[in-house]
Amino acid sequence: MYFILWTLLLLVFCSWFLGYKYIQMHAEIRAREHKIIAKEARIKEMIKGLEEEKEKLEQEIQEVSSELGQLKD
């Protein structure tokens, strides 16, 4: 009789422990996903800003080269 009770108690404890570990692991995965998504958003913002800066620099280069062309004439 005691063997069955101890076995049931052990099963309950193991189930609780495994459930706790599963929830903990799931929370860690969600936190990592959140960090990755945040980094991805920051990188996209940086890329967008760099592309805008590239366009501005290309326009300035064209303006300067046209001014140099006018000075040569």
C-alpha cells in the first residue's frame, strides 16, 4: 500500500517538475524570440536610414560633379 502511495507521490512530483521546466523553457524561448525580433527591427531601421543617407550622398555627388563640369566649361 505504501509503495503505491510513494509511487503516486513521485509521479505527481515528477509531473510538477517537468511542467515547471517546460514553462520555464517556453518563457526563455519567448524572451529570446522577442530579443531577436527587436534586433531585426533595429537593423531594418538602420538599413532604411543608411539607404536614405546613400541617396543624399549620391545627389550631392551629382551636384558637385555637375558644378565641376560647369567650371571646366
